[in-house]
Amino acid sequence: MTTSTFVNAWNDSIHFCQWHGVTCGCRHQRVTILNLQSLELVGSISPYVGNLSFLRNLSLQNNKLHNEIPPEIGHLTRLLVLELYNNTIQREIPSNLSGCNNLVTLHVGYNQLRRCTGAHG
């Protein structure tokens, strides 16, 4: 499926839980998995992803995403898997990612991230 095909399918004609790459929980119909890997997505990761409070798996690897990992991802306390490898994401991993206290898998290799060098001032 090409990027334009799946993005065009994301509209009001079908419930968002039926969109390509989106999985919702059975009981609450809240997004629990966002699997958009290898879709040639270009751009930044939206900070609004931090509003998906039931999200357990965020897979955005093998795309063309750039800029930074939004610090709002640190609000996802249920997040178990964060896969962002093989993009061109820059800057540092946000320190508040520690708020994802259930995180089991973190794959961020093959980006342009740099190591935190301490206090900035």
C-alpha cells in the first residue's frame, strides 16, 4: 500500500479503529497500536501522538521522518514498544521519556540522534 493510498483512507467514512495501521482496544475503542512502519512517511512526528493515552505500541520505523522525538511521547505511560529506527530523526532523546515507565522495547538506531551532554546553559 502506498503512502497516499493509506492516508486517503484515513477519513470520516470509516471509524478510525479501522484505518490502516491503527489497532484499538476492544472495550474502550481507544488506539492501542499505531503501526506505520515502512510506508515512506515524510515529515515530523506529531506532538499530538502524546494524546493517545492508551497507546502501547508506536512503530514508525523505516520511514523518512525527521526533526525530533516529541517530548509529548513521555506522557504515554502505557507505552510498551517504541520503534523509530531507520529514519532521520535528530537532536536528543527527550529526558522525559522516562515517564514511559512500562517501556520494554526502545529501538531508535539508524537516525541522527546525539547523546545528551549534560546541562545546557
